[in-house]
Amino acid sequence: QPASRVIEIDVDGGRDQDIFDINEALGLDLVEGDILTDHVQAINS
Amino acid sequence: ILGDEYRWPTTIPYYLEDSLDINAKGVILKAFEQYRLKTCIDYKPWEGEPNYIGVFKGNGCFSSVGNRRIGKQTLSIGNNCDRIATIEHEFLHALGFWHEQSRADRDDYVTIMWDRISEGKQHNFNKYSDTESSSLNVPYDYSSMMHYSKTAFMNGTEPTIVTRIPEFMDVIGQRMEFSDSDLLKVNRLYNCSSSLTFMEHCSFELENICGMIQGSGDHADWEHVMQVDGGPMTDYTTMGKCEGTGYFMHFSTATGMAGHKAHMESRILYPKRGFQCLQFFYYNNGNQNDELNIWVREYDEMNPEGMLRRMGGIQGEPQDYWQFHYLSLNVSKKFRVVFEGIKGAGVSKGGFSIDDINLSETQCPSDIWRIRNFTHLLATSPSGAGGRIYSPRFHSSEGYAFQIGLYVNGTNSNPGELAIYFHLASGLNDDRLQWPCPWMQITGLLLDQNPDIRRQMSNQRSVTTDPTLFETEADGSKIYFWDDPRKVGSLVQDLDGTKYYRGPGRGTNVFLTHDRLRSRNFIKGDDVIFLITMEDISRLTATQPLPQTTQPPATTSSVPTTPPASELCDTFGCENDGVCVVENGKPVCRCAVGKDWWFMGEKCQIKGKSEDTVIAAVSASVAVFAAMLLVTVTSVYCVKKKLIKKMQRQTPGIVMANINA
């Protein structure tokens, strides 16, 4: 039965974002998209 | 990654930082359970071990590759990273795995389309030679959860990775679960001979029926068959699709007297955790009075023949299809599982059949939502709200009623993709419950119906009821998202006429693409099965305790640290996570030290490593040797010169000549 009021929150905002899409959108430039090579990167992140 | 120094011990210490979302913490623990079920890798809260993984909410999802032996090794689970496959992926990096398409032999299996990669992102398609990485003698795996998807780093709409076998184009990039090869590699790298929480699987395909035995003192036996005249006509494992295989166990109630029993007992099993989940498929087409009871036979010194304890049973209207059943056990002594069939009163043309048993030391789901004739639904449902179906209302053990909404053909904005939403609903206990609902994690798992639980690549998502989540109305009042559905929900009516309130939903439009839904065994016998769990995770709002005796050798700002001893230390500024203490009224840095590294200097600004000591020792040895050599050569030269001069003084006028010439 249709509800009189439906509220649905999509936690993904409708986008099927893979790990690399998420990191790229955040402007991260990690090795192969999600690999840390040193801890300076971690601190910056 | 090659090199034993990159390996972790098989039990890895972890620290979940306060920055993590509560939902993320819950999903991380679920990911750890998958590792325990399918590998010998275990995770334990950090207790002061020199190296551990600090999981925090950073900007994005990332990890280092292998054990870097730097004390705290960070792994970030940021926004939108709180999916089980993402977390498993990042932990596979930490265990020592690069991406699948960076294997040395990748060009034999995929083509990298360099001109389709975004400018400056080409370095993301590195590959590592076989002197740096090992494929562990496992073939290239298109279905690895460590493989990029075809759209990774693309600059337009064309794929950046093209598989040499075209059928795998839409396989790469799966983020559901470990593939078989992912597990093979983990288990090879860490020398696993068994997994931690898996106990038993049986599809009854072999004559030895997995070591199960027929009980004694009963009236009949369970039969090992491929079909039964009155049904089932096929087993559940293969659904009759593989000629010559497809066995199951059957207890006939078509003959015999009411009350006649047949026992089938598993081999002896040795529990480690004290709780188990037994899952199996059964077919009940006898009489509604027939029974299938599950017992455990527990052994100890007092009961060398075993003591039976009933765990549950199945009785009900006969159905002409295989049904899924699970049962929680709580056994801590060595035991057998006993399947007891009992013929009830009345006429029967069938009996009970059992197939695809799995027993693991894991928690059972709370509920099952089985959707029959699913391909028909897929073919006839529109996208959008018209194609949305709701599960029955379920009640958690705490009393909250909840429900799942499924868009079979996707939402209008994401057609062709399963969308899933989780709602609270009004229920029997609402007046005695706490509102807004605090920290209940609801998980919907679409079951990959592979007969072996270790090989299932199920797809799941979780949401957690955050009691502080609200929206502000025009009049300034707050509407809490997870408040009592009678207050914030809508009145709805079930097909049977029951009216109740359904609260707002939280979920995702991109749960699973139809391509992946049609892969593997998500749809089997035209049915899909959702395993639903609602679990109280409010304990995860508390800070994970720090070890009592050890300072965390932390490297990022988000690690909780012991407060400084004095205000003097506030401005002193020890670097590299040195801890400031006051000595004789002056601030002094105590520098972080690891197994094979340390910091030194007034403010711990200099890093030392074991290798540096070796280099220094070798250099010093070479220098001493060179100096001694120089002294020796000089001494010999001087002595020789002195002797020649002396000889010349003692024999004047003698001329040496060759007298035989």
C-alpha cells in the first residue's frame, strides 16, 4: 500500500561510488587510488 | 608484496578510534567476522603490541600495503566507506595485497586503455614485477575484490580497463565479498590450514555423507538419494542441473507407524566460541504432524556417551519447495548435531529432506525474507515506487519493529539496480521502548546461495539508527529521523488489512546491479533470500580502552594519547609522537620506539632504524681497516728505506755485477 508520506534518505546520494571515485572526489592523490605509502600522507589526509 | 617483514601475525591488533562513525564500527566488526569465517586471520583489540592497525575516519578510504612495522599503522574508513567489501578491501591491503590488475602478468589478461585515463592519473595503473610481488601461484582473478572496475580513473565514458575475455568486462570491480581466489591468496600468504569459525559444510554429494552417521535405537534411516517419488525431484545444491550429482538426505514418513523416528548425527565437532549458527535447506512434504527436531549430543567426562539437548524443531504445513532454516546453538563442549525425523499421525506421501548444511561459530541472522518467483517480479515490476515491495514487519530481540523496502527494478533515478531502504515500524512494544531508537544496526544481506558458506559472495548493507539525527521543521521544531513511527511515520495497511505506521527509510539506490543480481546464486530456484539482522551496537559508542601500561606509538593526530605531565610540556613540542615528561623541572621528550626503529634527539626529531646501526658499524670497520693498512704500509716503507741506507754505509766500493755474462 502506498504510504501517505514517504521519506527516504539515500546514503549514497544515488551514486554508485567505488573506493577510487570517493577518494578522487575528495582530491586525494594516493598510490593506485587508495594506497598510503608514508605517514605524511595520512597526516595530511 | 614480497618480503616476510610485511606480514602480520595471524592475530592482528586493532584500535577503532572515536572518529569512526558508529555504523562504520559495526561494519568493521562484521568484516572481521568474514575474515574469521573464511581465513585464519583473526583480529583482537590492541593491548599494547608494538604494531597494530589504527582504524580512523579520515578523508576517504585507504590503507598501507602490508605490515609497515611503524607502531600504529593507519587505515581510514571515511564517509561512504562503511561498506563491508570496502573495509575487507582496505584490510586486504594492510595484509599485504596490492590491486589485482597490478600483477606482473596483468597484460596477459587485461588491456589498459591509456588514452582513456584522466590526465595525471596514469600512475594508478602501475604494475609490480615478480621481484616485488607474487601472485602466489593463483591465476588472474577477474572477480577479485581487489580489482579496479572498468570505469576506474576514466576521463570520459569509455572503460579504462578492457578484459581480454569480453565476458569479464562487467565482472571486474565487484564489491560484494571475497572471491575464491582472494581467499586462496590470503590463506596461502598466511599459511592457513583452516579457518577460525567455520565448522562444517555438507551438500551430501559424496557417499561418505560428510562423516554423518545413522543413529542407533531408532526405527528408520535417513536415505542418501537424488530424488523421491513424491518430491523433491531434485536436490537444492544443483537443482538437478548436473547429471550424476545432486544428492540429499531423506526421511520418509510415507511408511511406518506414527512416532517412528530416524536419527542422523554429524561427526564430532569441537567448538571454540560457545555459540554457533546452523543453517540448512529442508523440504517438508509429508504430513503436517511430522516433525524435524534438531538436537546436540554433548560429550564430557560425566557423559561419555553424550547428553542430548534439544535446540529446536520444524513442524508445519507441507510445501513443495526447499525452505531455508537457521538455528542458533550454544555449545561449548565437543558435540554432534543430531537431525531427528519423527513420523506424525496421518497420511503422508513424502517426508523430510535436508540439503546444504552449514555450521559455523557465528551469530545467526534475526530473520529471513524469502521472495519467491523473483524473475517474474523483475520482468513485471516498473522502476520507481510502483515496483517497490516491503518485507513483513520483523521484531528485534529488543522489541523494535522494522521493515525493508526493496525497489525491484530500481528507483526512477537508478533504474536497473536493486534499491534497499530500512524503516522502523510501529509494533507490539512501542510504549516501553526508547525513542528515538538508539544505535540499532539493521543489515540486509542478499544471500548468495552457494551451498558452501565459505564461498558465498553475498551482498549486504547496513544502516544504524542514530538517535541524534533530526531535521528542523519550518516552525523550528525538531523531527528526529528514528523517532517513534507513530509520531514520524505514515499509516499503512498490509494486504491482510492490518494497519500500522512505517517510519522514514534510510538506505541506498545502488544496492546491487541487475547484472550482478543475475550472477552467482543470488536467484536460485527462482527465489531470493534476504537475511535480516537488527543488532544493538550502542556499546560501540564507548571509546575502545587503551592498554594500561603502554603509550601508544601513534603517528596521527587522531590517536588518543595520555595527557602531558605538566603545562611545561604544552609548548615544548615533542615531535613524532614522543611523550613529554618533566625531569628536574625541565620538559624532556621520551621518544617513540618500535621493534626495529626509534626516534631520538632533543625533540625526537631524528629517526633511527636498525639498518642505520648496521651501516654505521660496517663504515667504522672499513675506516679502521683502511687506517691500519696505511700505518702498516708506511712502517714497512720506512724500515726498508732504513735498512738500505745501513747496508750502503757498511759496504763501500763493492760493485755488484753479473760475472757469468
